[in-house]
Amino acid sequence: MTEPELSALRERAEHGDTSATDELIELATEQDNMDELRRLADQGNTTAAEQLAELTAE
């Protein structure tokens, strides 16, 4: 995914698009991107928090 596509996905997620949020979580998990998961978890997303916990436990 290109940076402009990722930025657009983040923007959609920030505007309440749950599909975009789910896709961000999936991408971040696949890429072991803890910063992205932490950002989403800090915004209150429990799925991102769970994925972050799983990755840090490994």
C-alpha cells in the first residue's frame, strides 16, 4: 500500500469508517507496526489494543 493510500485510509478511519479502521488494524498487525496499533489503541480501539498485546507477548 502506498503512503497516499495509507493516509486516505487513516483519514477515513478518523471519520468513523469502521471498515477502514479494521483494515488499518489488519495491515498494522501483518507488518508488526506497533506504533500504528498503539495509536489506534490510544484512541480507544479495543481490537487494536488486543492485537498490540498479542504482538508484544511474542
